[in-house]
Amino acid sequence: MSHLSHFTNRLASIASQPNATRAPSYRTLLGEALAKPSSELDADQLVQITAAYLQNAVFSDQNSTGGGLVVGRQALTLFAHEIASAAQLHKSSGAESEMNDGSLPAIAEPDVRRRILEDALDKLQPRVLSFEEQASVLRSQLSSLLEAEEDWIEAARVLQAIPLDSGHRSVSDHYKLSVYMRIVRLLLEGDDPVGADVFLKRASLVIHNVPGAILTSSFASSADTSAAAASSEAKAESELEDPKVLGLQFKLCQARIYDAQRRFAEAAVRYHELSYIAEIDEVDRNMMLSAAVTASILSPAGPQRARTLATLIRDERTQSLPQYTILSKVFLDHIIRPHEIQAFEKLLAPHQVAKLAPTRAPAAAADASASATVSASASGDTDMAGTSTSSSRPASTRHAPSTVLDRAMIEHNLLSASRLYDNITLHGLGALLDLSSAGAEETARRMIQQGRLKAWIDQVGDLVEEGRPGGASASASVGGSGGVLYFVDQDRRGEAGTIAGGLAGATSGAPEAQSAAEVGDSAGGPEGAFGASSAMAEGENKYTKRWDRQIARTAGTLEEVCQRLNKAGFVC
């Protein structure tokens, strides 16, 4: 008699027993079958025996309807428990030599367990409403098997089928949060941040109801309601992860999703918060601090990034990171050189150097860029000191950054140029950013629209001016030479710290100060005196502005020397 026939006959004899004794008999019979070595009961025979067990002990009319449904649920619970116990028993003893000798049971092989669990879930699907809890346990076991095989997406798909909002059983928020976070982690490992974000939002709806996941005063009042689950569910709850661990996983997954979605500013803040949590291992905290530094450098240039950089630069732990050099340069608004960008690129993850969608400048902008290039090559661009720059450098044909890193560095260098120059032509700006004139203008326009750069563009004169009061033509102020970045508004320098020369509130040049003084002298009473004193203060700032120009002229000369040294093969 075959093993299957013998097993089926014993199932039929158990079916004639009373309800109270059938479940223990099923457990004994199934345990004996799973414990047989593979030399006696191979994988195919074991799969057939487990299928017969489900058909006769779980899904038979006697055990799946009426009062016998309780026995059927017990039999399916025993089925899941015995498979999990056998897997745990042979987890560390599944040596390949022993398996080849046939001394281990067939259930010790992960592939066999996967076949059995998949077959059980297929048979269970038409009756899932009657066995929701048992189906959830089987899906959790199958997901663990797939996770061990690094089949992340399929493991997440199996968990997604667990009914968490069903009205047929009571499911605690702790269990929901555990399942949601497990799905999120699997989807992130499978490089699916969009799907992970969907389930992270679902987790955010229940995490506030789990005591210990978030330290708030409301947990004391919600503890009783969260514990009001069925006895079988309470047993499952005891096997769940600690709420505090789930809360940390939530924050980490949130940071990883922000990072994958290129929301680097938010990711940097979340990573930095996690780097201070003492419960996390020191090595992991250093990794999170490193991720925070990387995300802050890649975040869009502007006030928010300046605040994050200031927080990180004050953290003494960042000095031991390989990104500290570029972090300090970005914080101090230094222009980042190509070789520094290449060194930083080696530390980035693949999604942080991903290609951006290709863009093409409009024809009109391209024509304007070409004409500006010809004009610049004939006359040469001038900076605020009248020094020739980029006249011999060939114009770039790029209209936009090509990668995420490229975009971040271009925006940073544009903001750094506003710290260094009073004005710069669009052609000179394009040479600095390795973009065409049209591309440099488009980058400046986008940053202006987003409030990250205080400037305005004179389309008639191809002029970009920062904080210039309306009415005056900038083309006239620079002798009609192409577009110019004109830096006047000093207030925004406070984003990065100190201001050169102490110009915290300078408004305009000496002619405006003189006109204000004249208005103050002609006005009577206290208002006139106040106006005169204000004009005098602005007049005094004129000399400080001259000193700033001298500093900027020297800095510009130094930049030109560095460029020549770089071309000669020296590192500046």
C-alpha cells in the first residue's frame, strides 16, 4: 500500500471520531508524515499527502460547515503550525550532504515548503472568508520564504492579500502596522518606492494608535482598545515586533522613500533625526548620518538647504565622514569643481545619479544663445570688476543638467556665483555652470520662480539682476553687454551665516544714497532728520561696498588663476 493510500485511510478513520478528539489525531498524523526522511517519503509524495490532508481534514463537508467548522479551523491552524515548526527545526541542520543522503525530511527543503504553502493558499482561496486568520498565517510564512530567496516584490504581493479591514474578525492596529511596515520594507528592497509610499501612508493612519510606536500622551488611553482582540489574535500579537522597533522602521522607511523620490531636503532631516537615536547601533547611526549629509548636498539650493547644512556642519560627527570636504564647501558657498563632483559621485547610490528626463531649449532661446556666444567671443564677457572671463572658452551646448547630481551642483554653483559676483553675463554664467546661455537663463528663471534665488530677468537686454529695484535698465549700467546677474540684495546672504563687510542692510549705490540725503535735507521736522541720518548711513556703506568690490575682484582673479592651473595639469 502506498503512503498516500495509507494516509487517506487514517484520515477516514479519524473522521468518525468525536469532534473533541479529531484535532489531536490530525496533529499526530500530520506530524508523523512531516517527520519521515526524504528517502522514505520524497517531495512529490509529501505534497500529495498535504493536499489530501487539506481536502479531508479541512475542506470536507464535515469540518467546513456548521459546527464542524471549528474542527476545520483547528486542523488548518495545526497544519500551519506543524510546517513552521518543521522548518524551524531543520533550519540550521539542512546541510546539502545530509539532504543528498536522504536523512532529512523533505519538508526541510524551502522549495518543498513553498510548493505546499502555495497549494494550500490556492485551495483556501474559495473559502477564505471562513479561514481568514489561518490564511493570514500561511501568507506570512510564504512571504518569509520568498524574502529569504530575495524575491522581494512577490513576497510583498503575498502579504498584500492579507485581509486587514475585514468585518469577519478583529484585527488590532499593532498587527496592521506590523504587516504594513513589512510590505513597505519589501517594496523598498524591490526598488518600488511608489508602492512603498502607498502602504506607508496606510501605516501612518494606524501608527498613532499603537502604544509605544510614537511617544505621545494619548497612548495610555488607547492601550485598552488596542488590546481588545480575539484570543487567537492575541497570541499572534505576542509574536509581533516591538512597537518602538516598528516606529523606528516607519521613520527609516519614510526617509528612504523621500530619498528614492528625490525629495532630498525631507530625507536629510529624517536621516539626521534617526542618527541621534541611541537604540540604533552605532554603525547604523553613522550610515544614517552619512545619508543625511549626502541628501542635504543633493537637495535644491535655497534657504531650506542652508538651514540643514548649518545643522550638519555643527555636528562634530560629520568631520569623520568622507563627504565632509564637499559638505564644508557647499556650506561656505564655494564653487564646486568637476574633479570634486566626480569624487563625490563615487559615494552615491544609483538613484542619486539617475538620468533626468531629456529637455530641449526652445528655438528662440537657442538662437539667442548662439548670438550671445558670437557676441561674447568678439568682445569678451566682463564681471563686476571689468575683468575678461570665459572669452576664450568654447560655449557649452548643454541646455539642462543630465543627472540628479548634475542638477544639484549646477544650482549650487549658481547660488555661489551670486555670493561672489555683483554681475555676470548669461554667457559667462553658462560657462561657469557648463551650460548654454539659454540653459543658464532657464536654471536661473526656475530658481527665481521657486523663491530660491532673488533675481529678475530683463528679456529685452538678456539681463538677470538680483534684487534690483524696478525701472532702471541694467543694460545701461553694464554698457549694453548681454545678460547680467546683478547682486544687490544682501539680506539673503544671512542664509549661510556671516556677510562679507558687514553689509546686513545695504539697499543701493551711492547715487540713490545722495538723492535720499537731499530729500532728507529738504524735509522739515523729525522726519527730515531721520531721513538725513538714514541717507548718511547709506553713504557710509558706499565705502564698505568699494571694499567688497575689491575683495570680489581679488577672488575673481584667484578663480582665473585656479582655472589656468587646472588646465596646466595642476590641482588648485
